[in-house]
Amino acid sequence: KVDLVLNAIVGIDGLKPTIAAIENNIDIALSNKESLVLAGNIIMKKSKENNVNIFPIDSEHSALWQCLRGEDINDVNKMILTGSGGPFRNLDYKNFSNITVKDALNHPNWSMGSKITIDSATMMNKGFEVIETYWLFNLDLDKIDIIVHPQSIIHSMIEFKDKSIKAQIGIPDMRIPINYALNYPKHSFLDMPSLDFSSISKLTFE
């Protein structure tokens, strides 16, 4: 008697548990992005056939999911994924040969596992997230944009056909999207600081 499976296994090893949960008609809070990157067509087809919900835990996809609530996907003009740019955003390319693993694991905003931190340092993670967005929301690739947002305060945005934009904003802390996936559709209480807008001098985009 399982209500929800949270799959946070790293890498390809997370694919079989995702499929097993779907085949057992269990909703999934999905943190294992490789499931969709490797087998999005299989996962989404099986989840539809088994009437299984997939609740995204990636901060960007959780943000898109929250922005879509109460909206018609057909009204979406584009989805905008934000990325911090990682620790080497301002490093001159000629100095890349001096980068160490320790440097790459020192993400400026997020505290995450080693693999996703390395993937974020190379921006490979953002490529994976485009694939995730494509499968999760059934959106054409030309409607998925990426913008570098170094502060990681805006987690993603949706632009509608009338050019209005909804954004999900908050402190960069993975407890927020995890909490939302576990308690959906409620935004249940989290004992953590609120975002202090008066302390933010600026939000920038590149």
C-alpha cells in the first residue's frame, strides 16, 4: 500500500524503479531526471496508460508545474528555464585547464549531490532539463528557452500567448520543491526563512 514513490536515485539506476512504480500504478515524485532523459517516450506513455501522476522535483520543473496550475497548456507561448551559470560563468576559457573537481563541486547557490553539481558546472544539466521539459509538459522544443539568472531566485517562468509571464520565485533551497511534490496540491508549512526582498539588490539575466 504505497501512495507515492520519491525516486531520488542518481543516474541510469533510477530508470527501473520509475518504470516499476508506474507499472504498479503508484504516483511518482521524480528527482531522477535520467528516467525522462533516457526514456521519456516510454515513461510518459506508460504513466498515461496506468493513470500515474509524475510530480517533478527539479526546482525548474517544479516551478513550471506551479506556474501552470489553473492554466491551459494551449495558452503557453514558451517556457523559460533559468540557470545560475554555475561556478565558472565568469571564468575566462583559457583558464579552464586549471579547474579542479573541488572547484566544480563548489556551486554558488545550490547544495546538491555530486553528479548534478558537476553537470551544473558544465551546464550539461540545463540540456537535460530541456529534455525533461519536453516530455513532462508535451511542449515543442522551440517553445523551451534557457536564460542565465545568477541569483537563482526565479526558478523558471512561463510566457503565455498574450505575452504575460508567470514566475515561481523563492530562496534556492531544494526543500521547497520536495515539500510541494510530497504534499501536492498543498503548499504545506516549511520551517525556514522567507525570501527577504529588501535584501536583494538586483536580479540579473544573461
